[in-house]
Amino acid sequence: MGGGSLLRDNKILTNQQVEILKKIDVCMLATASAKGVPHCTMVEPSRFENGRIIIPVIQMVVSKQNVAENPNIFLHFYEVNPSDPLNSTQYKISAVATLETQGKLFEEIKNYEETERLPEGLKVSGIIVANLLEINKFVG
């Protein structure tokens, strides 16, 4: 398994890193409580901007609580190689997250998600703003 770190210390993202992040459709969000109890859930990010991934909070009780208690998170996703699925690329993104339930960014994401993407009746109760620290790439 080959690997490599693509981002460190909140430096400006390269074009290659931006292209990787644009490939995220659905990914696994891994959080942990203040006591270190892990929790994973599938998420669909709403937006990527300025070294941050914005994730709408929709029916995520445990993840929301964990981010409030412990801001260290991971995101994990696959880029499947259609001709050789066993040699697909996977990425693990380390981030420090904040939970927002008000403000301009929250209102923008809430409005977009509730009017453009979500089935009627689902609501956005907050957003997780993941400030990227490191992107690791693994092949095989």
C-alpha cells in the first residue's frame, strides 16, 4: 500500500489537492466523544471552500455532540478505479471541526440544503466546518 501526505499545517491548498476534494461525493465522518468513544457516519458534504469542508448536520445527534466535545475529526472516502477496483485510491482527511448553528454561513447552507437537496421535512440543525489539516492518499 503506497501513501503520502498532501497537506500540512493549514497551508494553502495546491490545485492537485483541490481536485481531490472536488471528488468527494459521500464520505465517512469519524468523530470521538470527550472520553474517546468513536462514532462513524456517512455524510454528503455541502461545500468545499478555503481549506474547509462544510457538512450539514441532518439527524446527526452523536456526531454533533462529539464535535462539540472533541473537535478532532477524520473524513474518509474512496476514488474507485473502474478497471481495477482492488487498486482504488482512498483518502483520509484530518481536520479540526467547529459546530455552527447560526450565522451567515449556517443560513446559506441551511437554505441551500433545505430547498435544493433534501427531501421535504428534513431540516439542517447545524453545520460542521472541517478545517483541513492533512490529506493522506493510499492506493491498493
